[in-house]
Amino acid sequence: MPAKALKVIVTRRLPEPVETRMNELFDVELNVNDTPMDREALADAMARADVLVPTLGDRIDQGLLAQAGDKLRLIANYGAGFDHIDVQTALQRGVMVSNTPGVLTDDTADMTMAMILSVPRRLREGNLQMQKGTWEGWSPTALMGHRIGGKRLGILGMGRIGQAVASRARAFGLQVHYHNRRQLHPDTESALEATYWESFDQMLARIDILSIHVPHTPSTFHLLNARRLKLMKPSAFVVNTARGEVIDENALTRMLRAGEIAGAGLDVFENGNDVNPRLRGLDNVLLLPHMSSATVEGRLDMGEKVIINIKTYADGHRPPDQVVPAML
Ligand code: DGY
């Protein structure tokens, strides 16, 4: 089908150059007000579109897919994670799903390092003192944090982002340990000077900082549960820039409050933007609003990927970033 004839419906506001390019290429319906679509609006969009461009806040489940129109052939997600889409059901109904991998790797790894540095060094507390005007001047014992160099960083999930974090962490003198479904190729492992742990539990007991880089799937849900959190040293820190569902947030909150975990840097939460109120206000917790990949450059690259996926589909081929069953 000629690209210009494709009805493409975009669920959220995208960067202006991306929207302009989409307007040139497709028969596009944009969400100029950026109001998140409710279920009814999503169902209406899916009934009318050839291609839907959702983002991670749009829950596209079995029920919605059942109401999709016959025209809908591609869900070109604006984002790398696709845990909000029932890909299995989409494929069964002949709807392809694509995502935007690779272009968020460096930005997410940079923010992960920012958290790995900020939490043990108490940046949040220092900044609060300055903002509130409560700083009483330098003192030898004020705001002592913990040195990063020489500590053991445990990376859960050694895919693209995990590896990008590992190479940055080496530059800060951290010792890199990792747990992954598969051990890395020996060349990659030695380039990253990374130690593989087949047992996640055993790694947890020995590390000083845990950084999470696995997607949210049925097998990673609450992978860091209360039992595993208890295996960690009380002096250890947890950083999560992946998906909130991987951690039992209630258990983590309880342990942070009880001083059984030293601190946490969280960019993602178990219930989306409904953040556990008991996490707020804790000195040892840095909370960010899912902004690890939020750079102008990254968002434009994501848009470019979405456009290439749609164009390739319009040209009669499989989108280059198609989500295939092996990835589920
Ligand atoms: C994604 O694309 O899935 C990221 O979580 C956005 O930050």
C-alpha cells in the first residue's frame, strides 16, 4: 500500500520534527493535546487505524486487540519496552508489533551511572540542604557517603544496556559482576572485565550495588522479591532504570525504611506513575520520573525508528525492529 494512504494513529505527542515527517509521509492522526488515550479512545483508534503508534502508557491487551479493526496490521511502538502490549495475541490476529531498540542504550546507561554515583554519595540530601537554605557550612563529618571505586556492582541482565553500564562502571573503578540468562562470549566478558554468576542469589549476597537491566516479562516479575532482597548486605544499594515490576516495591520500601537496604535509585515503579507514597521523603532514596532515556537526541532517534518501521511495512516488508516470538 502507498505510505501516504496508510492511516497512522499516534497516541501521544511526539517531538515536533517526528510529527512533521510523519505528516509528510502518512495519513497521520496526531494527538496534539497530548492527553493520554483512555480505553475507549484506544479502542476507537485501533478500529480505524492501519498502523497504531502507541507508547508505554497505553495498555494494549487481549480485550482491546479483540476489538481491533481488520485494517490494523502494525503496532509500531514508540519505545523499546513492549511489556504493555500483548504481542502474542497481536501476532495471532495477524498484527505485527515493532519497537525502537538500540537508540536508548547510551542515554539509559548514562542515567544509571548518575544514580549509581548519586545514591551512595547522598546527592539528594546535599541538594535539599542547599535548596532549603539549611546548610551550616563545611564540616569534617557532614554528609559522608560511600566511595564508588573498588565496590562490587552486580548487573542483572547483560544485554545492550547492561553492557553499556558495565563499560562505564569500569571507568569508575567498580568491579563488574553480572547475572544473565546466558553467559557472555568470553571476548565480551574479558573486554568488560565482568564476572558471571550463574546464580542470581549468590551474586546478590556479595555485591555492593545492584543495577537492573532486564525487561518486564512473566519470568522477571518480582525477580527481586522479599526473599532475595534479604540476601543483600544491609550496606547495599539498588538502582532500577528498567521496569518497576521486576522489584517487589512494597518489600523494598519496607527494607529501606528499616535500614535493611542502604539506599535506592528508582526511575521506574511497579504501578507506573502511582508511586508508593512510603518511598517519598526517604533520605536514602532518589526517585526520578521515568526519565532515563529522555534526551532530545534519543527521542528523535526513536521517532526515526518508528518511521522506518512503518515505511518498511508500507513497502511490503517486515519492519526491521519487529518483535518476534523468540523475544517474548
Ligand atoms: C522504553 O522505551 O521502553 C523506555 O523505558 C522509555 O524510557
